[in-house]
Amino acid sequence: MIRAMIVDDDALVRLGLADLLDGDEGIETVAQAADGLQAIEQATAHRIDVALVDVRMPRMDGISATTRLRALPHPPKVITLTTFDLDEYVYNALAAGADGFLLKDTDPAEILRAVHLVAAGSAMLHPTAARHLLDRYHATTQPKATAAQARLERLTPRERDVLGLLARGETNADIATRLTMRESTVKAHVSRILAALEVTNRVQAALLARDAGLN
């Protein structure tokens, strides 16, 4: 069972998302919060697998909340919610450690799919939107590029292939199909990639790949 938390300052949004998530037999809403500070309190009091976090909230916004949530001893996966698909706030949240983002008008079935994907270790990034976000907001300096390239040297050629597809927002299933391998093998590669690159999730691996000029 995936234990979810909803973080949004709009009570109606929280109610609607809770009804949606609880209608999935594999998901249980165990906590809700109206801002980032409450989210930290709830995540400390409950074991949370996936947190759906609004980007813009009072007291503590979704970016700061994501940073704090990811720093917890047992950090939840984070999906940011936004009304804009190409929003600097979204990019900042991803850079802070979020595992993906969704528009608030996303089809309910896609929201449920996102929760399952992220809970399983994948990222929920639409390839086109992710590429636009990186192109628009991610600046690579020479020191960052040099450091990123040094980290990529730790990877095998096959792991670099996997990272290249991962950086384009592909799921484990997509990567397995493209590279003709088992999905379990892809998961093993991804785990080794994250460890070798010293990053916490797929999104940060994608950012590092961009710095290194891999895609």
C-alpha cells in the first residue's frame, strides 16, 4: 500500500485529491497539510511514501518544503503540483529533489499513474515539458560541466545509455523496450547510476546529465 500525503493551501483541492487517491485500492491518504510547515510536521509524524506538494503556498512554499522533506531520515518521494507546465518554480522544485511534476488539471487516471510510478522509483516527467524546463532554466557553467563529466566517467557504457534515456524522461519500461533488456535490469542500472553520480533521484541525475552534455 502506497502511503500518500497531500500538501495544498486550497481545502477543496485537498479534498478532491484525497477522494481520488483513496479510490485506488493501492493508495491510502494518511496525511494532509495546508502549507510546507505542516507538511514537515506530518511527514515527521507519519511514514509517507509519496507527497503531492503544491508549489505556491503561504508560510513555506513547495520548493522549501521539498528540500526539507527530502532531508528527512525517511524522505518521501515528492510530486509537485502546479498550474503552469513551464514554470521556474517547478524547475526549482525539481532541482530541490522533487521526483516529478503534474499540472493541477491533469487527468485523474494520470495522477494515480504518477503516484504509482514515483512510488516504484520512476520519475513523472513529460519528456517535452522536462526538456523545455531544462532548456529554459538550467544554466551549465564550466565548473559544473567539468564536475559532471568526471562523475559520468564512473559509469559503464551501458549505464550511460540508460542515463541518456532517463534524462529524457523515459520510464523504466520505456528504457527496457528501447535497449532490449528486462525492466528489472533497468532498475538495477538506475540504482547503480544514482549511487555512482551521488544523487538522490532520477531528476537530479537528469540535471547532472545535462551539465555533462550527455543530452
